[in-house]
Amino acid sequence: MPEKTLPKQGTAARARAPARADHPFKGIALILLSTVFLGTSDVTSKYLSATLPSVEITWIRFVVFVLIMVPAMLPGTPLYALKTERLDLQLLRGAALLGSSLLFISGLRYLPMAVASATSFVSPLFVTALSIIFLSERVGLRRWLATAFGLIGVLIVLRPGTSAFNVAAFFPIVSALCWALTLVMTRMMSGREHAITTMTYSALSGLAILTALVPFVWVTPSWHDILFGIIIGLASTAGQWIVVLAFRYANASVLAPFSYTQLVWVSFLGFLVFGEVPDIWTVIGAACIVASGLYTAHRERVRRSQVLLTAAEPAPNA
């Protein structure tokens, strides 16, 4: 996609952004580190769901998120990032991110860690479909076949029509759809909005919505609950920020295989904390989902390489 002309705010933001460097091993190391933080956030959310409603857990998470982003809200400071040319898209992205977080935490209340995490990794499949609608991208037959294979993996994990099926499994699936919307809207703002601006508006819009909802389900938390809520907020925010750092050093096609190690990490934590052991069908279904995601990332790399090659070709003589 050709780079668009930047408005003043985007130009200043880009000037502050660190230059892109090609250090794939550093990017891989950061992605592996991010899975530790994100997995810890997921497991802690499941643990806390035994005593607090999902809305309240998510609210605490976003309170911490907003507090971390406060420096970006102070006018006159180097990090100030509230100027935006796409307020509507920023707010919609924040609502989608909130939906992803809230629905996933709701699913964790009823599902084993491995099942919730495996089904949530179908987001690349949703991105494929949404890219046609919102980004006018062309999707070839092979990517559609990969998407179908991933959906088969979801069916293997969920096993609808059997006693193993849990209707709560739809929570992480819809969460993945919301996350895919978040990624697509991020692409739509790419080159126009700084990452700090996007994170700040995501934090503010999510907290505003949750603050309106949380009084209806409020349960007075203990200091123990507040402590674990803070851990969720810190771990999730740190994990997301480390992912942003990783993409400064390597392309998505390089990092995608290693992001799936989060499935191993959360499965291990699920066993350690909750005594959950994934059954063979969950493992097989997760393998199908991962394989589909990896092939989708591969096709994305091939497509981008073809676009760059075409752009580099000299124009024919007049």
C-alpha cells in the first residue's frame, strides 16, 4: 500500500518514532517475552473471575492502562499525543479493543485456558475477511483455503453437538473478531497516527464505556482482588507494548510463528494454577488453527513481496 501524505500531527509523531531496524532475533526475543506477560494477564484474569464480574475485572485493567498513559495526556510534554486527525476511528478502535478484552475475560470464567486461547487465535482468519471489506484487499484461493482449515480447527476444539461443547466458547471467538477489527482499524490509520496516540485513545474510550457499565455489576473488591487487578493491567499493557517494540525489528511473517508460543505458555500456566490438562482434540484443533495462521502470514509476506517488486520495476519507455 503506498504511503499517504501525513498531516502535521502525524509528521511530528513520526519524527519522534524510532527508526525501523532489521534485527529479527531481537524481534523474536521480544515476541517470546510478550507471551509471558500476556499469558500471565490471561491466567490472572481467570483466577480473579472467581470473585469479580468480568466487567469489573476489565474496568480495573483499563484504569491501570489509563494511568500508564497519563504522560501522553499532559499538554506541553514531549509525550503529549491527544492530537488526532481520526477521532472517530480512534474511538471505534478503542471500543473494539474493549470488546475483545471483555469477551475474552468472560470466556475465561467458564473455559479451560487452552480452549479459550486456541479459539482466540482465529483472529488472522477474521482479518483476512475484514480486509476485503475495509481495506479493499484481494484474497486468493489459497488464503481462503487456509481460512477454512483454521475454522475446521475451531470446530475440532469446540466439538459442537457433543457433550464437550460449551456455549461460552463463543466469547473468545467474538473476542477474536473484535481484535481483528482492532487490527484492521490500526492498518487504516497506519502512517497517519502515532502508536502512543492510538494507545491513549484506546485506554480512554475503553475506560469511559466500562465506567458507565461497572455500577450495574459492582462487587466491592478486596485488597487481594485490587492487587491482582493491577497485575492484570500492568502485564497486559506491558505485553502489548513489547509487541509494538518487536515489530520495529522484524516483519509480521517472521514473528507470527513465535507469537503462537503463547498457547504453550497459557496451557502450562493453566495446568500449574488450575490443574487443567488439554485433551487430544484441543491439541489437534489448536494445531490446525496455528497452521492456518502461519500459512496466512506466509501468503501475506509473498503478497507484499510481489507488490514491492512490481513497484520497483522501471516504467516502460514512452
